[in-house]
Amino acid sequence: MNVELITREDLREFKNELLNDLKQIMQPGQGQSKKWLKSSEVRKMLNISPGTLQNLRINGTLRFTKIGSIMYYKLEDINKVLEGNGK
């Protein structure tokens, strides 16, 4: 029967690795991207004005979901528009 001992140093190392992994996951813009973006994030990403974003919504180029007074856009839909495959 094998016996493995865990030292305090092993626990400290594990803690530091776990904390670093959690920090990476929780940092915006790193790890996985957000699936849904707000209007301000979309305008910044596309470098467009609020009026241009409204035109993209009105003419159906960019789909959106409205919850309360906030509009959300799927990142994959934005990527399709950027690639020229909107609609």
C-alpha cells in the first residue's frame, strides 16, 4: 500500500495554482469570451455610433434581444456581420 504525504508547501502550491486559474477565468477579455454583449460593448468593438448600431438593428443586419431597457447582441452574430455573412 502506497502512502503519500501532503506537506504544507504542497498545499500552498496547490492554493496558488488554483487562485491563478480562477483569476484567469474571471478576468474579462481572457479565457472564454462573453456570449452576449451590451450596446456600448458592440459600438466599441465595431467602432460605430449609436445611430449606426440602431440602423443595423432596424434593417435586420444585426439581431438583438431586449431585456427591460437593455439590448443584448450575440457575439457570434457580430462576428458574422464582420465577416460579411450577416442576415
